[in-house]
Amino acid sequence: MTGSTSVVADVRKRLGTYNTFATDRQSCTAVGCFLSCGLEPITGCKSCHYEDAMASRTSKGAKWLWVAGLLLLSLPLAASSSVVESSRRDINDQTVRLYQEGRLQEAITSAIKATTIARERETPDLLDATIFENNAELFRITRRYDEAERLFQASESAYQRLDAVKSGRYATMLNNYGLLKKDIGNLDQALTLLNHSYDVRLAFDPNNMIERAATLCNIADAHLDKRQFDRSLQYYWAATRLTNARSQTLIYAYSQIAMIERGLSRLLPAVSAYERLIPLMRRSDPIDKNGLGRALVEFANLRKFQGLPTESERLYDEAEALLRSESIPHERGYVDVLSGQAALYSEVGRFDEATSKFDEYILILSTEFPDDKLARANALGALAEHEARRRNFSAAEAAYKASLLLIQQAKLTEHADSLSIASNFGYFLLDRGNISDATPILTSALALAVKNNFQSDYRYPYLLNNVGHLYMLRGSYEDARNIFTRALEVTERVFGGPSIQYANILINLADTQNRAQRWNDAERSARRAIAIISDLPGNNSFSLTFSYYQLGTALADDLPGAIMAFEEAKRFGLDAGPTARTILVSTLRDLLAAYEYAGRFEDAARLLEDSVSKGIEVFGATAPGAASGYSYQGFSLAGQGKYQEALVAFETANSFKIRELRREWSVSVSDFSTRNRLYWQGFYGQIQAASRTAATSPAERRRLADSTFQVAQWADITESSHSISQSFARGNQFLEDRVRRRQDLAINVARHYRQLVALQDRPNLGEAEQIETETLLEKITDLQHEQEQLNEELRKGAGELIGLASPEALSISDVQTYLKNNEALIYILPTPRTVMKEETFIWVVTKDAVHLNASPAGMTAMRKFVETLRCGLDRELWSPDPSRCAKLVDYVPDEEEPLPFRVDYAFALYYQLFGPIEEDIKGKDLIIVNNGVLATLPFEVLPTKLFKDPLPESPEEYRSVPWLIKSHAVTTLPSVSSLRLLRARKASVSDRLPFGGFGDPSLKGSGCRSRSRSLPLEQVKKDGSSRVEISQSVERLCPLPESRAELDSMAEALGSNATSVVVRDQFTEEKLRSMSTEGLLSRYRVLQFSTHGLLPFETDHFSDSEPALVATPSGEDDGLLTSSEISKLKLSAEWVILAACNTGSGAGGLHGLAEAFFYAGARAVLISNWETNSDATVQLGIGLANKLREGSFISLSIAHQASVLSVINNIANPIYSHPEYWAPYSVVGIN
């Protein structure tokens, strides 16, 4: 964008680049023109600088122009000069000769001598006045402004004393004196002198049209410096009416007009000026090839912008030929040719040619103009657009970021070009589906555009269009409609009539109206866009594709009309080439659905065949929209039994999805998972198609197993990440507070931006509106700064825990790297029904082998297995209504009777999951990854052989069941990728302590009969409860004196002293915080918490409550050690044993309090999945301790296995052999 504040800079950059102006145009009158133009050929009749003179002193043209100027003024006096006059002329001639030889300092010395002689004369004559004037010009161009002004004053005084003010020569002196005033920034005095010069010329030399026109140009230049653009245009136009068709002054005037109109985004007047300028420059004799080349480039840029690529290319080619012939390939004019050609070739899909031009363009900028960061930033911005069109999105994003970095380094973030690059980057991110990153970029660019009054810039409608697109994608349809409407108004003013830009905004408006289900409005907008585009010249197939697609969408109730529109969209999309890939994918998808809905199955089949045959050509876009098209294609092919072709389609679709998932993962997982749950079908489709594809070799079987193994992880991430993130946010106040604050900040930022948008819609922005704009911008800046700080805190504070379920799939080779020889990782993924039947896939990976198996039991069957078996484990499921469990297990137990655990069902599930892999896992410790329907069932309860009694009746029978835990130690992981994270996690301290135990809080409850450690949170925390009320409720909980025995037994087993057990009044929240702060907690290798676990119940009042462990209430602490408080502790424990009920309660893969301990630094956590019996828990704890007494430190899963077996085989308490007592506990993590 180029607003009024930058028009001057934009114009000055191009002023007089047509350097022939200086050679035969006497535009700035005599010496003034010759000196200025001769020494500074790239700026026309502008002020010169000493460095420019030194740089140009070897230019014969420059030297001779100045010399000619001196001679021109000296010749009329020669005939009547006296001897003294001859001496003065000799010195003047000497000055000319010294300057001609490049001896500038000596020329100045000579000029001073001539000036001194002239000043000593009592009666100055015209020669003296001429010497004063000539030397004044010499001092002006060397920036000796004070001396120059004194000499101009002396010259003017001499003219007045000689009564020579009624002459063209006096007019020339006034003109040059005016140029000096302009050089030093005194524009009002400059205009006074220049206007007086013109008046003198008009009165006493009226037939000298060229000089009059030149003075008008100088007056226009001064008005231009004052940013009086319309005023300057009046004088330039007046100058054009005073000159003949071949005058260089005429060329200069038209060039200025063209540049100003373009800078003001008045494109049609600019085009008109170029149409007059170019023919004049072509007819010049001699032709200024450099100047003409630059003019052609500017005109070509305009034509490209108007959507006329053919004419634009012709102009670029002519410019390139001229500039190459001048042998100046490293000058800016040639660089601009390369820039325009590169962008044009990219826009029309000639990507190889464009890439070649971009390479040359950027190389020249980097080597020849390294300090021009804005030019390099513009080049990188254009390259980014090119890479995005090529679907090379990573390169595009890198180029955009590099461009913005250069802008930031140059401190030009509010420059018009910078905002244009930011606008394009924002739209790029929107196109990639990255709304969160695009929002601050686009809204900031809009705010700065309003602040800097860039609304008249020709790129401003593009920015509005992009912001409207943002609001549309965010579902703010009314805001989007208002912004698109404003963009249409600005576009009509800028382009002065129907244009492709206007039509494209109409198409986006139609898209918004379709999304808002305003079908009639969308139809009108789409038809209007089609009518405009159809009347425009050039190939506009892309825009017609999009407009017909929107029309087809709007005609949902008119099936024949919709099919006609989609067919037209397809026709133009195929003609548009690579640039229309994404919209063509949507068109083919919707046309296929329309054919099928209309019963035109043969047409649908042909269309599908056509889509498959085009393959990469049509569906090769890596934009997110292409993935759904490929997935649709894959399921269609799978439905026909073409599994090999379906597999190719699914693999292509999923490669795009995975790229998106990697890029979009953040702490704010809820948005991520909500969006990407739509992706799961394609992931499952690839696995199912691969399982039906015959592998021709072991290598192919390995490849399919590996590829499906990785895709399964992405599907699992997609399904489980939402529940994980929700439970984590609820259980971690650190994140909860910050994520919630970030959401509030985003809402406030968006609200302020809407206010800014509303402000810029006002017809007149007065002082009050400007103040309001500044205030809003300050608020937005502060809010965005806080957002950045929060994001940094979230990255630092959440990175490791999120890694436990992070979206990065490990290959089979990766997994084997982290496995031990005695371990097997089993990954289980049930799939839903699609066009292929539902089934469950099981990968088993050992150190040196991998196998993939499929069970015919899918999600529905697995869910039934879990529900039935859980009824035999969890008494809570039988109350208050036992009918569901009774129906599932086909049995109703008495109140004192053990729960009916269907061993036959358990074996059936084992057979489906583990039967085919028994040999692979024989003698191995099992690491199981499973989320979703199987996550709440401990696999330890599955029998490895068919048991004689489907429903055992006695403890002895349960003790005889060949449970999986009897032959295998079992641990679970929340994701495959967490294997790498946990195996890589090292102890943060070296001076380790063996054990730290916490439990038996000081509680005063009485009449306690239940031995449960599980309580509802609402028992102690009512809605609106004060801290004191909560503390009192906690104190009334039942004491747990037996938990002290658990802790003492474990401390003894690990060789720890008595101080390692913290109980009763010492077990407080404050005690844990201080131990963490002092670094003591991080020294413990094993931590155990033996206390009550309080569970949040998902009611209206407690939906956002946290699970908690119970400590002793004290002081300011209420006695509830919540998951958020746990997450702030600093641990480095190999084991964390949570000997409380439901510590693992929750949906998803990593549950409840356990995830808080992982976040705090634990490697393996023993959790309970439902209510546990306190006495059985004590026995399990003692079993762990006894195992540790046997020798060296072992894994938690092996110790747990030994502990469970000791409970099952405990003759003293035979009832504990029932899995209700030992199965609630399971190990999550590895050590």
C-alpha cells in the first residue's frame, strides 16, 4: 500500500529516471537545468549532491552540460568586454576547464577568485551578475548552500541595479534561485521565486514555450514536495500544453503525472499517462533506452495488475531487450524487469520460467543492493507467493518469514509495502487452515493501514478482502459481509469500473453468504461476478471456476442448476491449470455427490475415473481441501474392491493431513482436535485398504506394517487428543489459567479490531476518530504483547507433558531402538465401519521383529467386551440401577457375593487381541498402547487360556485362572511417541534418596464402615464453598491409619530412614511445596501417596473441578492437593505410587491425577481406575515392598506384577484373588 505519506517517496524514486531529459530539454532553464540534470541524471531537474557530482564527474555528458551552460551565459558579453572583463572571463573559463577535468576543488577555488574580483568592482555589470549566478549554481550542487545563497542574492541585486529584470536571463536566475530554496527545504520561498520566474518569462520572453514549460515543471515539483498532489498535477498538465510533441519536457511531465497517479492508486489516469508517455519516448532521438525500459516496466506492472498478462508480457520483453542492450543488467531498472516477469510467469502457471527469473532477481539484489532491505523484502514476499502457487508451502512460509524479518530489521513495519507483504502472508496462512496465526497478522495490518491513511492505496482492497476472508473462516459472517462490502466500494473507486479484483471480492462475498445459508444472496453475488468476468479481456478461468462453484453451492435446492454450475466450474478449472487445483478438488467432489444424488450413476462413475486418471495433476495440491477429495476417492475405490488404488489415494490424502497436524499442534489442543477429528476416516481407510492388499515380499509386508503403524498413531492422536487436553487443562491450573486468559485476550483483540474496522468505514475521519484509532492500537499492542508472553509460558510450561500425546508418529525402527530385548510393544487400534467392515488392528513390535494382525471385532464389539467385563470389576456400575450390568453379564449377584466376572468373555477378548501373537510376546514384558474404547480395561485380567468355568464361583477358582499378569508384566502408554520421551527422560539430580512417602493425614471422621479410599469431591466441596468450609469438610473424612503401614513397609524395603515418611500433621500442602522448592522432592527415586482420592463429578456445579489427593488441612491450605498443584511440583521419580482410589479416573489415554505427576517429572505412575478396597491396597503395597527387598531396583511394572501375584495367592485373604481387588491398579509409563 502506498498512501499519501509515501507518494512523494514513490514518485521521487522514479523521477527523471528517463535520463535523456537532461540532454536536450532546457527545462529548468539554462544553467540550472544543465547543472542539475548533468550532475544528477537519475533525478531530472532535481537538486544535486556533492557525492553525486563526484560519482558522475567522469561523465562527459555531465561535464560538458555544465560547461555549455557557463559558455551560453558568457558568450553574449564577449564582444564589448574590456581588459578587466577579459580577465574575468579568463578566470571563468579556467573554472570551466578545471571542472571539465574533474578537478572540482580547484574549480571551486577558481570560482571563489572570480567572485572576489566581481565583488571588488564598484559598478557590477551583467558579466558580474552571470559570474555570481554560475558560481552560485556550482556551490549549490556541492551543498555549500550558504555561499550559494549569498551569490544568488548578489546576482539578483546586480540584475536589479542594472535594471535587467525584464529579461529571460533574469527569469533563469530566479528559477535557479528557487531551486536552491527547494533544495534547503524552504518550499514557500521556492514557490515564490519560481512563480515570479514564470511571470517574468511570460511577460518578457513569452514565445520561449520550452522554458515556460520547464519552470512549470519546477513549480509542480515544489508542490509535490509539499504533498500537494492535485496541485502539482495541474502544473504538470499545464506544462504538457506548452511543449511540442518531441520535447523532453513533455516526456518529463507525463512521467511525473503517471507516477503520481499510480502512487495515489488512481490507476486509470495512470494508464492514460503511460499511454501518452511510452510513444513519446519511443520517438525520441536518440532513444533513452534506460529511461524507456523503466517506463515500460512500470506500465507492464499496471497491465499485469489489470489482469492483462499478454500485454504485460509484451511490455516486459521490450523493456528487457532495451535494458540488456544498454549492458546494465545490475541496475535497478533491469532488476524491476526481472521482478515483474517472475511474478507474471508465476501468476500464469509458468513456474519453471518464474523460478529462473526469481533466482536471478534475488541474486542481483543481494549482491548489488545488499543495504536495500525493503527491496529484498519485497522480492522475498513475491517469491513466497510464487512458492505457494507451486504448492511448495514450507518454502513459501520460510520466504514470508524472512521477508518480514528484513522489514523488522529495517524498522519499516508500517511501510505500505510491508503491510502488503503481511496481508499476503496472512492470506497464505488462512489458505493453509492456520487461522490462529493469520488473525493477528491480518488484523494488525488492517489497523496500521487505517492509522497511516492507506485507504486510497490500490492494494487496500486486497487487505480488506483478506480480512473478510479471515472473518468468514472464523464464522463471523456478518463481519465478513460488511468488510467485503467495504472492499467492493474501495475497489470500484480505485479501478474506476468493472475489474477482476471487484469480481473476486464478489466471489468471496458469495462464499460468505453460502456459509451463512443465505442462498439467494449468494446466487445473486455469484451471477454478478460471472457477468463481470465474462466481459473482461484475458484468461480468467480461475475466477470463473470459483464463481461457478459458488453458484452451484447456492443452487442446492435446484439440482439441475447446481449440476450445470459445477460442470462449468470443472470446465474452467481444468483450463485454469495448477492455480485452480484446490477449488477444482471441491468442485469434483461436489459434482460427484450431485450426480449420485440425481441418480446419474454412469456420469458419477466416469467422473470418478477421470479423477483417478488425473491423479497428481488435479489432486496433487497439498492444500488441506485436497485431502478430503483423495479420501473420498479412496473410499469410493475401496467400495468397488479396488484396494490397491484406494491405498494410493488414502496415502496421498493422509500425507497432506499429517503435514497439517504437525504444523497446527499447540498447547490449545481443543481447537486442533475438534478440527482434525474430521480426518480420522481417511487414516482408518488407509489401514483397512492396506490390510486387504496382498504383499508380494517380506520387504513389502514390512513397509505396509510400518506405514500403517505410523498412520494408526495419527488416527489415535486425532481421536484421543481432545479428551486428553480437556482433562489436562481441568487438572492443571497453570495451564487452565493461561489458556483461559489467552482466549480472553483473543476475544478482546478481535473486539478492538472490529471497532477499528468500523472506524475506517466512516466517511470522514476527524481528529476524534484519529485519537480513538491511536487508543485502540495501543490497547491492541498491549494485549498482543501479553499474548506473546502467555504463549512463551505455555511453550515452556507444557511442552514435555504434551509430548506424551504429541502428534509425531514413531516408525517401527524408532520403536525398536527404544525397546529392550525382553520387551514387546503392542499397539491396538479398533476401527469403525466405513465402506469396509469394522475391525481391530494389532501391531506387535519387538527388538528384532514386527507383526501386524487384524481381528474381525471392531469398535462396536470391543465396546461390548469392555462394558461387560467392567461390570465384573467395578461395583459402582451396579448402582443405582443394576439392570444394565445384569443384562450384560446375564447374572444378578447377591449383595455380599463377589462381582460376576465373565472369564469366558475375557478369554474371547484375549483370543481376538493376543491369540495370533502369543509366540511373538512369549516371555516378554508388555508395553501396551491403546486409547478409546479399550482404555478403561486393564489387560492383566484377560486369561491366556480358556477356563473351565465361564463364571467362577469361589476364590480358589479365580486363583486358578491363567491371568495375563501371571505370565507378563504389563504397563500402558498414552501414545507410542511417549516411549521415546520417557526413555529419554533422565534423573535431574545425582544424590538420590530411595523413598519418600506421604499419607495418613490427620482426619477426624467417625463411624466409618467403608474401607474405600474413593470419595466424591462434592462431599467436601460444595458450589461456592469457602476455604474454611472446605477445610472443615476435609477434616470430617475417615482416617486411614492403615496407610502408615504401607508407607513404613515400602520405606523399609527401599532402605530409607524414618524421616522419609511424612504423615499426620506433617502431611500438608505447604510441606510438599517447601520440599519441592528446596529440591528435596526431586531427589526421591520412589514416591508414594497413601490417602483419599477425591473425584470430580461431571455435574453442572462441578464440571470444571479438579481431582485431588487429601492432605491435612492447615493454615491457608484447605487440605486438597489438586492436580494443578501437583503439576507445579518438581519431581524426578522413577516411580510414583498413588495408593488412592480412582487416581486414574477420566476419559482418554493419560488419566486424572496421573498426568499431573507426569507433568511434574515422573517416569512411571501406578494408578487406580476405579474404587479400591483399602485393605487390598495395603496388601498390594506390601507386595511391592517385598519385591524390592529381593534385590536391585526394578521396573514398576515388574514390581507391580509381583505384588498382584502375592495378593492373588494370599491364602489368608482368599477373596483378594478376585480381580475386583487387584485389577484396579495399573502402571502407566516406563522406567
